[in-house]
Amino acid sequence: MQKILIVGSGDVARRILPKLARRAVVYAVLRDVQQAAWWRAQGARPVRADLDDPVSLQRLAGLADSVLHLAPPPGSGATDRRTRHLLAALSKSKSLPRRLIYVSTTGVYGDCAGAWIDETRPLNPESSRAARRVDAEQVLRDWGARAGVCISILRAPGIYAADRLPLERLEKGTPALVDREDVFTNHIHADDLAAACVVALRRGRAGRAYNVVDDSDLRMGAYFDRVADAFGLPRAPRLSRAEAAAVLSPIQMSFMRESRRIGNARLKHELKLRLAYPTVEAGIADALARRTACSS
């Protein structure tokens, strides 16, 4: 039976587990031991380890045939020390994993002025967090080429789900940009990202990147409007970029500086993934149906 190691046991990993638990031995790296009971009950084998503590990672060596690396880089610095620690630990065994899937971000492309792009677009990270992702991608590619491990990279945009919609933002009346200054934004439902991870374990090509995005073609404000209309909330007020900069935090504004529309042909043709939620409208409708069912 295949042995799979999940590194980064958050929401998407929890969605992946049911797709793997019946046909593989799944090890889940946990920093918080209080989560172990849930993972064990779902059929996984918890492993206490911390990517910020290299000594704790020694037990990962030789543990699995495949690795799903979903852990984010650290919040500061020019490099992804966590990915380096993970690869150093895996390299301590002569029995290396055959395959490693890394979930990166579409932020590695930087601002594309609203243009349609695909995976051939040169990387141009414009934030430190995106630069750390680029660093992780390059470290993984280099390691895979040297060690003979198949590395596939999944670049994900804004991840949403029924419990990950901007409802609180809308309730607070947080503004969006006026349409003429707004940015194009990209989305993927958490369930579809989980499904992409699973199919990449079978079909991902070595050294290949895949944009894991849906078919939506929306500006950010239009996305907020779709959610507001569906849930009966007031639409976000619209401000100019200068006006928004005076009331929003630097982090909030950083997401309004990059505009791109991303193609997903590789995802569909090479990984052969059929999206359960091909548009945000489909995901919002599902979220609304879930809420209605819970309240009835």
C-alpha cells in the first residue's frame, strides 16, 4: 500500500484525507498534538514534528513514498527555511520519496496588468511572501533534479469554500476599488484544490507547474458583489485607489496591486481534473444551499 506524508495539516489537508485514507497509509505532520485525535479518527497516522525545528523532522526520513507539501513559508525572511528543513530531513534516508507535490501560489507571477497568462509566464514576485514561494519552488526543483524525485508544483490563487467566504468583510463594510481601478482576481474552491493534489500524485510531471484555478473571469469587487447578493448583504462600498489606501491596511492594499487572469489548460488536460466548482458562482450557490439546509 502506498505511503503518503502530508506536511501542512490545515483545511485543505483535511479535505484531502478522505480521498486517500482508504487506499493509502497517510502520515500527517502535526505541530499541535491536540489535533492528533481527529486525524487518527479519520484514518491517518499523526506524526509530531515542526518545520521550524529541524531536530523534530528526523523521524520523517524514509517514511513515505510520496509527499504532499502544503505548509506555507515562514512569515519573514528572503528564503523558505521550512522547505529547506523538510528536504534536509528527507535526504537523511537512502529511501527517498518517489514524488513530492508542492502547493505554491499564483502570487509568484506578480502584477500582469490584467493580462491572460499561463504557466510559461516568467515569475516576477512583488511581495516578500511571494518571493519566499519562488525560493521554495526553485529549491524543490533543484533537489528533485539531483535526487531523482518527481517534483510537481501546484500554484493556487485565493482559496474559498462555504466557510471561507468574505462575509465578515462585507458585514463590516470594508471597501473595494471602483471598477475602473479594480484588479482581476482568481479563485479555487478548497475541495477542488484538494482534488488537484490527489490527481497530481498520479499524473503530475517532473519539474512541471500547474495553475490550479477555476474558470471565473472576475474583478475583485465583482466577486464581493456576487457573495453579497447571494447572502443578502450590502455590497462593498467602492473607493478610488487613493481613497482606499487611506483606510485599508498595507496587507489589504497589497492584494489590490496585482491583476492577472490565469489559464488552467494544464490542470484540465494534463492532470485531467474536472472541477466540482468551475466558477465562483457555483461555489457560492453551494455555500448558500448548505446554509439553508442547516437552518431548516
